[in-house]
Amino acid sequence: METVAGAAALFARLSREPDFDAAELQAFDATDELLLATASDAIRNVQHGELVVLGDRHGALTLGAAQLLGATGIRVFQDPVLGERALHANAARIGLGTRTEANAAAASGSGSVPAELPFSSHALDASLLSGAAVVLVQLPRGLDALEELAWAIARWARPDVRVFAGGRVKHMTHTMNTVLARHFREVAAGLGWRKSRVLTASAPIQAGPAPFPRWGGDPELDFRVAAFGATFGGPTLDHGSRLLLAGLADAALGATRIVDLGSGNGVLAVSAARSRPDAEVIATDQSAAAVAATLETAAAAGVLAAGCAHAWTESPGSARLAGPDLAASPDPAASPAARAGVCVHRADALEAVPDGWADLILLNPPFHTGATVHAGVAHRLIAACERALAPGGELRIVFNSHLGYRQLVEQVVGQTRQVARDRTFTVLAATRAANLTERSAPKSST
């Protein structure tokens, strides 16, 4: 296969920052290169604003299309907020303007504002896909996530849209073809290259009702649970959260400021709000699908906070890049009744939580970044808890027992005890000391 000239050199300049990084991880893979090569002729022929990129990990597809193939007005959707920020950081790294830089230049009156920006970040809606002629997709591993993307393309893109969806062969299944075929009359698979493959789809089928959110329930919950395509765990109560919730009544007795870190479908946040109706609960997740699901679950359960500007549409196209918008947290000027309930944020880790704010943090951490399993993702979230916990505040965390997070939790937060354990999961309670000298010495891993 003939690759796009300059792709390797461009990709070598990209970084995963500010996303989680490690020596063995990269900001691109062979799928990015294969997608650009496969769709190169189509990309060169699109007009301004007719190219859409879905699921770009850290900007390789978007920046490759702009820098190497001349695309402009590219519209991009990335579920993780850290993916969005990495895209914009990489654009600055290679010398492409971003909307944030343009806005800053215009506000200060210094510098020139680019006449055309090469890309912009969007939510997964009509503003993203209306008029799209070519769509590049980094295939998600989950079939529900692919279903939602395929439905959205068929619903809003042009009738002659061409879709190029690529992934690593080890993560692809024949069912992905089936999902695409529900929304497009023509679906074909290309040849494999460096363990990647591209599926092409065209001739969209008229879209039916939106397939998401989907709703589920559980006998142990007194509310329904929502999920969108990329919401981790779907509309269910996962095993780890079930074990954590079994002891929630004893967690940080008297806590009135609670955080659900990595809220997913909102089960922990909503359970906390329903069991402690006077508490202010911040639910935060970097995933757009998780934030949307948490909003739906909390609203349906009647615990969405009235005195909160739920910050779920943040993107690097706004001032959000400058730092957390703490004004979107429960408004201290609002009445206690208005502040009570769940306030939802799309944010990195605990950046939406003021220093020392939380009496209780609930955490069921992920153990993967994209398709890669890596314990460092959870380590990063645990490390963030120290700043956000009030003195005497508690971290209640559940995790796969073999991961052995206890020593890290004790080092970061303080004295730790085991609350529950079954064949798979462990629940720990860690209390932040009033000062560093009160912390217990690290114990053996659990």
C-alpha cells in the first residue's frame, strides 16, 4: 500500500499530552496511516467543511487530513475530553492555529487571526455531520458505540456520504460489518495492512428513531439507568459498583459534599444523592457519553441539582482550555435546596472540584485507555484525590483485587481499611489526615 507522503514524519511529532502517557503508548497507530491512505483521494476532493472525523485518538487523523491532504473546515467528535485537548495541543505543536488561539488574539488585539481554522470540535449531533461528504472513523471497540455513530452519520450526513472506518484487526469483528449494514446499503472490507483494516460504507439508509439513550434497571436500584453508545458498562449496575454501594450507608457519615469520580452511567452519583437528599454531589467524567448518561439518569431519578450549570459541553474551542470552570460547580450563592442533588461535569479527573471540597469521593476507576489496558489510568485518578478531599474526608474505592492499589491509596490519601472483598473486587476506605504527619506508613498491597 502506498502511504500518504509525510505521514510518518508528522505522526512522530505528535504527543498524547495531556492524556495519560507511558513509554509504551503512542499518539497514533497504523490505522491512522491506513485510513488517510485509503481515503486520500476522497479527502482531496472534498470542499471546505465536508470532512468529518469521528473518534480521532489524539489528532493524527484530523491533522494528517489538514496538513498532508489540504482539508479545511474539518469537524471532529472525540468522546474523551483529553482526546480533544490532545488534538488542539498537537495542532499548536505542529504550527496549525486553533480556535482558542484565534479568540485570544482577537481579544487582546495582538497578532493576526487565521482566516480559516483547519478544524473544530463538536458534539455528536447535526452540527457535526450535516452536509458531510466524507467521514473518517477510528472504530470503537464497543458495538453500541459503533451503532450510535453509524446512526448519526446516516441521519445527518449527505445521501452520497462515504464512510471510511478503520481499526486494529485484533479488535474488529464481523458483527461490525453487520452494524454498519443496518445503516448503509453498501459495506465492504479492505485488505489488511500492518494489522489494521478499513471498512467502507455508503448509501445511507433512512434513519429511524434515535437508538440512544437506552434504559435499564436492577433489583437493587430504585431508579432507572441510562446509557449512550460509548457509556462504559451500558445501562446496568456493574459488579464493582454493586459491591461499593452495599456499604455506601456507612461511608463518611455526615458527608454533605460528595464526588462521583468517573461517573459512567451515574449509578454511584444518583445513589448517593437519593440516600443523602441534602448532599451536594458532583459527578465528573471525561467521556461525553458518560456525562450525557449521568444527566439522563439523574434527571429521571429526580436528583439533578437545580443550582448548577451542568458543564457537559466543554470543548477546546472555548475558554475551557485555560482551566476548570469552577463556576459550573454548585453555586454557593444558591439556596441549600438548589445546591442539593447531582451536578454533572465533563472534565479531566477532579479539575471541576475545588481544593478541599469533598467530604467523600466515590471511585470505580477504569483500567484502560482506549483499547490499551494500563493501571496508570487509575493511578492518575487516585493521585488527584488528595487535593480535592477535605481534611478528614474519605475516598471509597473499588477495584479488581489483583491490581493491588492499597499501598498507593495509603501513600496518596492516608489511613486505609478494607471494607469489603469478594472473589473479584476489593473496596477500600481511605481517610485524608488533617496533616501529612498523621498518615499511616504504607502497608502491604491488597
